[in-house]
Amino acid sequence: MIGDNGAMNTTGRLGIGIIGMGYVGPVIGSALRAVGHQIVAVSASSDASRERADAMLPGVPIATP
């Protein structure tokens, strides 16, 4: 989790942003999230990539490039 000062509160865990919601990005993001890392945002430009992000990483903010 990210604290009020922007630092991670959980030892050994990362806040991760993913650029690209093609076929690899959401799978890697989902795997990292499953082991306790926080996905803080993803970048998705097409309708299909935004749908993949919503399906595989629900609740993660989607940024447009």
C-alpha cells in the first residue's frame, strides 16, 4: 500500500505502473498483483486495451498516453 507520503508501507512490495495493455502487460500486471505488489496505474490507448485492463486489473486507474 502507498502511504500518505507516497512511500510503500509494505516491506518488499512495489508500486508499479504498466505501459501497454496489449497481450503481455495485463498478464504481468495480474501476476505481480497476485503476489502482493500494487499496480498504481496502467496506460491504455485503444478501446480493446482499456477493456483488457478493466477485465484483468479491475480498479486500477487507466491513463491515456
